[in-house]
Amino acid sequence: MRIQAESTRHNAIQAVEYVESGDLTKLATAQPSYQWVAGTAPSTGPQNVSVSEDASGLVTLAVAGSNHDICAFGRWSQAAAAPLYVTMEHEPNCAAVDAPAANWSTEPGGAASDLPDDNG
């Protein structure tokens, strides 16, 4: 479940880097095996990617695990040295716009702060 979500997140970040934006049409062309949805819509599983882009060009994405208990978030921008990642448990809504403010890491799935629990 977590592995599926993080694997999709990795591939989705690569597609974002390739198209250099969060443009859903361009992302669907670059990676047609995923369903790309607007950042206000939740990811419904590991083949569904929620994407938002802010005015500064920061692209945030969210991918739900197949059990809907894991949400893997990723962030990318041209200004950043590397993508950032965080995976959360017990997320009620796995949408890009609901990405956490803290605990991001350049290590996809391997940081000590990975998998913080919303309940403490």
C-alpha cells in the first residue's frame, strides 16, 4: 500500500519534472498510465494523482495508497534543488491542496520524520 503510493509518487514527480509544470493535460500526455486530477480532488488510489500548482510554480501532488490510509505527497519547483517528499498515515483526504506544512524531506520514504501520524 505504502510502496504503491510512493512508487506512483516517484513516477509522478518525474513527469512533473519533465513537463516543468502541474498542467494536467501535459502530465497525462507524459504519463498516460495515471489519472491526473485537480489538486482539490482527492487521490482515490495509487493510479490517481491529485496535482496543484501555485502562482510561484510550486507543484504539489498527492497519491493515496490502495488501503486509503496512506497519502504520499511530493513537491517540485524549478527553483528548488530537489523534489521534496512526505508520506502521511490516517489522512482523511488525500488531495494535493491538503499537503502538510512540515516534515518534508529530500529522501523519498527514508527520512526519520517520514510517516508522522496526525494523531501524535
